[in-house]
Amino acid sequence: MIDMHSHILYDVDDGCKSIQDSITIIREMKKIGFDKIVLTPHYIKGSNYVCDNDTKKQRLNLINQLLKENEIDVELILGNEVYINDEIDDLIMSKQIFTINKTRYILIELPLYNKINNVEDIIYELKLRGYLPIIAHPERYLYFQQNKQELKKIYESGVYFQCNYGSVIGQYGKDAMNLVTYLLENNMVSFMGTDIHKPDSNVLSNFDQIKKKIIEYVGEDGFKRITCDNIIDVISDKDVEKFNVIRRKKGFFANFFK
């Protein structure tokens, strides 16, 4: 498996505070089956979470050195979780933020509670410049939980959805759990991620249960697709297939085609 979303890179955001925490998490993730991890530290313009690329690479090199010394065979890939703003292209060009593995794909975080008015415009501009936006944990956003039409609208704008493993077992509340179930059952999830911040994450201790639930919703092939195959395509800068929505008169998503 490959983790699409993590806060393991230490001392850059609200994730791991020490390199020891980073190694502890990576070791435990290796035990449950992850052999590649995309590191996606927060980048929030105007906050303390604005670590530049050179610092991120230095932290990565130190982690890789310790992984080698401890014989932990996990590949780490740099990216960012960028809080949406209208200067993302400039931040990429000025080497402040990373797309995922320097590809067209970029992980975007939206506000948790109040939708910003120009989100579609920012996404449109990013796509116009050749980027492929991935929306981080859409099941956690209140306005999507309350209005599935907003969710469908942004999905059909050409973005991809990355959902959190923990949402499947209610880590972020019942509404997020219900929405991630809806997204999985309707084949709208392209990638899964741990969004892990700390070594004591319940995602690690409950992963067998989480995996079983996801397979119930999408099947074995679907699980492999959203936890491995699609992420390999991202890392390789290949196109990832999405499921398109066919609306039925009854007003729900009934079936999909590739």
C-alpha cells in the first residue's frame, strides 16, 4: 500500500515534532503493509506552517538516513497539503511548496466549516496551468456534509478526492463517517490516506477493521485501486481514471462508468 496523505515530516507543522516520532510511525506503517508514504506537510499561507522546500528536503534526507541505519525499507515521497489560496502556482514556481513527487498533482485542503466563494475559480486556474488538484478529506468539510450538491459540483469540476482512513471508523465524527461511506459506495474516492500526525494514531491500531470496511464498500479490486494503483499513477505523473456520475431521476448516484 501507499499512503497519500501524512504529516510525518518532523518539526514543520502540527505533525511529528521529532525525528524519533517520524521513525516510530514509519516503522509501524511498514508493519501493516505500507511500503511508500507521500509526505504532505501543511502549507498555510500567513501561518507558522510555511516550511520551504529546501528545509523539507533536509528533513527528508535525515529521516532516510535513519531508515537505512534501522533497515526499514519504506520509500518516502515529498509533497504538500496546501491550504487553498490564489497564489499556489507562484508558490510552486518559487519552490516554496511541492506538488506530489514534482508531478502535475497537488493536494489541496479546503476550509473545514465555511466554503470560500472563489474555490471553483482557483481550481479552474490551477487546471488551466496544467495542475491536477486533489481535494484532501472532502468528507470532513461541513458544507459538503450538509449539501451533497456542492460535493457533486466540485467533484465534476475535474478534481480528485482523497479520503482519510480514520473517517471510515468515525475518527472525525458521525457525519464524516456517513459521507466517506457515501463516497466510497459511489466510487468517488480516488485515493486513501492516513493523514497521520502522531505515533499513537488510532488509524494504526484499527487498520484491520478499517481495511475490512473499505473492502465491503468497494471490493478487493477497488481497495487496491485507491490504496495503491491510483497513487502509483500519481507518483509517475500518469493520468488517473475517474468515475463519472450518471444522474437518475430519483436524485442519487445510481451507477458509474469509466
